[in-house]
Amino acid sequence: MNGAAFLGNCRTRERFPMLIAGPRFAPMMFNEPGVGFQVAGELYEVDDRTLSRLHAIVSVSAPGSLRRSRLRLSKGPSPVAQVYMKSRLLADPVHSGYLACYNDWRFVLPGRT
């Protein structure tokens, strides 16, 4: 994210399931609107080179990985954003319940900071 412009904190308009899963204990968000929590995150503006590198890091072309564009935000500097989501098939083993936020490599449960 070196050189990417930080636009601010944001939160999804709809609820989505996000949890820690897989052999790498990675945060995963699933394209299942209405399940889970409004997910909080950070919004960045990136150039094409950075976006390409992000796609490689999250394996966006691999089975079970996808980029959902035009996700509506309820809080933040922009009304829409792009987000990476995973298939539940990749969520094995599951290491947490649903999360509202994932910060600094620690789990943040809903209602706690």
C-alpha cells in the first residue's frame, strides 16, 4: 500500500460475514449480504499497479477468491468501494466467530475496541 492515498475509515451498509479462517489464520469476508455484521475497514485510493499487486496477494484469479465491486458503504468518504471476498470452501479451519472489524492482526469482536 506504499504510496496509496488513505481516504478514511468506512463501514459496509449491509451486514456481511467476516471471520478468521484457513491454515494462515486470514480474515475472510463472504459475499452473503444480510449475515454477520456491518464490517468496518479502511478505504484507500490505489493506482493500477498497486491494484494489480493486491490482486496477486489475495489470489483474485484463484478458485474461491473474488473481487466484489461497488459495495455500498454506510460510513466513509465514498458511497461505494471494491472489496475482496472468499468462498466458504476456503474457510477451513474456522478460528473465530463473525467479526465486525479486523485490526492490527488481532480479533475485534462487535461492541469492543
